[in-house]
Amino acid sequence: MTMAGAVPRRRIAPGEDVPVLALGSWNVWDRTTPKDAVALLRRAAEVGATFFDVGNYNLGPHAEGSRTDILFGEYSRQAGLAREDYVLCGKLWLWDYPRTGFAAWMEESLARIGVAAADCVVVGDHVDPVDIRRVVVDVNREIEAGRFRYWGVNNWPVSEAREAIAFAAAEGLIPPTFAQLKYGLARRSMAEGRPYGELFDAGRLTLQASDVFEGGILVGKTQPSRKIGADVGGVREQIIASWPRVESAVRELGVTPAQLGIAFCLTHPATANVLVGVSSVAQLEDGVGALGLVGALGAARLREAAAELWIDREVPPGG
């Protein structure tokens, strides 16, 4: 078994260190049994994998009546987790903003989980134009109201991230401090491209890797039976076709597909943590097993083994 406290921590924001292994909620807590969920949460607490991204998925393309956030609250209490035992990251969506305001959304989201406050939020992507300066002001109002302390952006064009950072600095407001971006073996263009790279190199943002396994495709579930993330750039069929190369790489390294995917993300110098969806203790243990691989194998060897798996190399990273 993995030793307690095995998950190291990295800086995600000034004064904020978080576990490098983060657990998501989309299609997680609503597709596992109460017994398995409670066991998973207890084990996560034992090993220190206590960053939970918990969204209210009931708006825009996710208006599907999911109860995953409600179930997380119920299961975490059954597992004996006190609120101070974990880092809670909420979601603010922009699909109906500003008609759906942040204050009412946060109140509802926190009530669904059954907590008084989150630690941070990630502000979601959007299709229609959004007033970024207004977003910064409204996010800071929620910080002032005590609903969270720091925030990040989710797959924003880098121009919007830059605008948010610059406006916050000019107005004495709290800027976004991390970017939750699609990042993994197959999708790297946004996180490794020059636009976000300049913000990472300057220390203006840290990286939270998300959609790491492409909805399970990169751990062998090449025909996903559930809804998964957007196919930016239309490269999903190429990602599915790359599975034999993933199998070859993991055989060469003597690791599992999940371990290769997580360890690869940790080779990016800006990575604060890696967000994955695990629904069993076994999957959690597999993920924790990835955390020592960068030190054991070396970042260069991991990146060399994954070099041919970069599928969206030609997809513009966004500016």
C-alpha cells in the first residue's frame, strides 16, 4: 500500500500549496457506489490527495441535472472529512454570464455541497464575448464575501488571461493565479505553446493539467460510453488511433497508462497539480504511483517516450 502523506504539494498561488494530484467530480461521484466513494475519499485523505475540483454541472452544455457535487458533499461527510481536511475548488461558468451572476451561483453551489466556502474557483470558458474586466471585478466581490480566496481560468484564450492579469494589477484586485488547461500526452498545444508559456515563465500563472486521459481514451477506453470533454481541433480520432503507441511507451517504461499520463504532466515546470477523475481506490493508488516517476526515470526520458504522442501539435494554441 502507498504510505500515508505520499502526495507532495506544489505552489498554485501566492501562499497556497496544494497536492499535486487533484481529483475531479465530473462523471465521478454520480457513477460510483456510496461504499466505494467513501472508501476512495478516506484513502485520498490518508495519502494526501486532498484537492477536490467539485462543480455544479447544470448550466450551458452541462445542463444535465448532475448530482455529482451533492454526492461529493454527502460522501465526504460520511468519510469523516472535516472541511479543513481538504482543498475545495469550485466552478464559475460564463455560458450565461452576466445574466446568471456569480453570487447566486456560488451560494447555490456551496449549499449543494453543504459547505460555507471553497478555497478557490476556476472560471470556465465561454462561446459568446465576455467582458473580462467585469469578470475580474465580480470574482473579487466573491473573494471579499469570503466564498473563496484565489481563482484560475479554464481554457481561456491567452489574450483574455493577460487582460485579466493586467486589469487586476491596475485596479489592485486579485488576479487569476492558475490556468486549468487541457494538457496531457496527446493535447499539449495550449499549455506548451509560447502564448501561455510566457505567462508561466514569468510566474504570472501556474498550470493545472486537466482532461489528462481524454475521457479515458489514453488509459485504454478507446470507445468512451460517457460524455467527455470537447474535441478542440477535431483530433479525437487521431488520439484514439494513437493508443497502440501509448501501449508501447508504457511497456518500455514499465508503468501503467495512467502513471505515464500523470507523470508526463508533472514534467511541465509550471504544473501545480494534475486533475484526474478516479472512481475507485485502485485507480487512486495507480495515480499516486505516478508521483515518483519524474524523479525515478527523469523528465527527459518521460518526454522522449511520449514524443510521438503529441497529436495536436499543429492545432493553434490560441492567442
